[in-house]
Amino acid sequence: MLAVFVRSILAEPRAPDPPVRVWWDWALVTALLVTAVGEAIFRSDVPARPLATAVALLVIPVLLWRRTHPLLATAIGFGGAMVLNLPLLLDDVADVGLHAMACVLLLPYALYRWASGPEALVGTAIVAVPAGLALASTETPLGDVIGGTTVLVAAFALGAAMRYRAVARQRQVQQVRTLERGALARELHDTVAHHVSAIALQAQAGRAVAGTDPAAAVEALAVIEVEASRTLHEMRTMVRVLRDGGAADAEPVGYGPQRGIDDLDELTRMSPVVRVRITGDLAGLPQPVQVAVYRICQESVTNAIRHARNATAVTVAVTGDVDVVRLRVHDDGEAARPATTVGYGLLGMAERAKLLGGACQAGPDPLGGWTVEATLPREVPR
């Protein structure tokens, strides 16, 4: 068991996409540097004050790289702490260091949050050496030893917990994307099957009348040509979805006719407060776009009914423009959905729109309630 555990740690990669430095990182480092300088000037009780000040001014800026280079930042930070242990070991001087040096507790958190498994093991050893010497070389009360150890372990544990949470979230997001791609591929498959059926019927009709009515046979061939072009278009789209998404190893299976824009009025049956308004030119839309419009509107109305408190109206508006189809679903209820939380239904809608070359956003409306807006191209990307 121990060998398996160690191998799993060694195989753990770095956490992907660490956040870049933002304004509050610079604000934090600036505030800590000002604090350290202030302590160096006004705290006359600090032993080895020049050494403590130099170490603090070296270690604090390293916090800017704690996410992108967690092991290096930890080595520098706790290497500085090790240097501060020298007076403790040589002269038995207590409490060397500035209060601002407490910021090094951010480094164990960053190490377990962002580093790879081998880096985390090495970093843990780096942290343990100065921390152990500091506790062992002074006459620290047992309560302080326990407290200090608890804080240090808590920093490690919090970093590991946040890492696990991020990984779990990423897996759930990937699952939603895979399911959405699979659903879209099934719908595309149904569309292709419809076109192929039309081709077969026209071919049979052409054969039946070829000997007696050549003009009708030519007309049937023209229909076959159009349907075949549409089928090729849909098949290319389906292949692109499956290739990009890596989903659905097996052949997609149809589940009956797919809903489209003509079926949007069915949404009014979900609740008396739902209203549907369709405007503009929506003729000739590819089936995947029609299905996406219906599915996004359906999911948005479902969310509104579930989550909007005291809603008196849920408005579904679909507009056909020259190059795009726009849809907007708005409810006037008290939005119980936090703006910072992206649900998996919303993520699925965004993924569906993205796969068709469009975009979908959802969030609280400045005028009240909640709004979902999506834009889909009239033509599916090839």
C-alpha cells in the first residue's frame, strides 16, 4: 500500500494553468515589504535586525512566483527561515525574524496546490528542516509547539484540499462537455439519417418514373443532389465534433425526432408564466442549429422555473438575423443563483453553442432577474 501511495504521488503532474499574477498579488507583496521596513526601523527589540531585514526583503518578493514556481519559491522562503535559525543555533538568541515573515505560510499552501508530486515531496522536506530546528532549538512551550505545527500542517492540508476540489471540478466539467458532445453527435446523426431517407425515397421515385417521365426523374436527381450535399455537410460536422471532443467511441444512436424552433411553443406548457416570441428570418436553418436553439431555451426555462423566486414572467425571444440566430431567455424573479457559480446546465449550454461556432452567456440582469443570451451562426462550421 505504501509503495502504491508513493508511486501515485510521484506520478502526480503539476496543476494545470496556474493563475498569473494579479493586482492583489502586487498589493500583498507591497504591503508586506512596507511592514518589514517599518519593523526594521521601529522595532529595536529584534535580534540580528540587519540579518532579519535582509532575509525578509529577499523572501517576500518571491511570493509573486509561488504559483508558477512553487518549489523554487518554497526553497527560497524556507531557506531564508533556515538562515534565521543560525543565531538560534550559535548564540541561543530567541525570536529572530520580523513578523512579516509569517507570509511564508503561503508557500506550503502553494506547494501542495500547484506543484507536481515529486516537487511536493522535496518541498515538504525543505519546509520540515527549518521548522523542526526552530522548534527544537528554543525553549518553546509545548502549547506553542503544538500550535505552530498545527498551523503549518493546516497550510499543507488546505493546499491539498483546494487542489482536490479543482481536480474534481475539472473532471465534472469534462464529463458535462463529453455528454453534450455526445448528445449533439446523436442529433447530427438523426439529421443525417433523415437526409439519407429522403435520398432513398427520391431514388426509388426516380427509378419508377425514369422510363415514362424523364423530366420527373431529372427532378428527383436534383433533389438527391441537394440532400446529398446536406448529408455531406452534416457528416463533416459530426466528425469534427467527435474528433474535437474525443467523445462517443460507439456509433451514436437516434432517439426519435429532434425538437427545433417550430417546437418552442411547447415550452409554454412548462409554466403559465412562460412566453415565447419568434421574429425575423428563421427559414432554412440547419437542423443542428434548430436543435441547439430549442435545447438552450429549454434548459434556460427549466432553470428559471426551478431557481427564480417569485417570477411573474419568463420570456423566450428568438430572432433570425442575416448571419446569426439570437436567443434571449429572461425571468424577472429574484435570482437565487450566485453570479460566481457556473452550473453544469449553463456549462452544457455554453459548450453546445461553442461547438456550433456560437457563444452563450448567463447571469444576473442589471435590470433585475436572470438572463441567458446566445448567438448561433446560421451555418454550421465545416
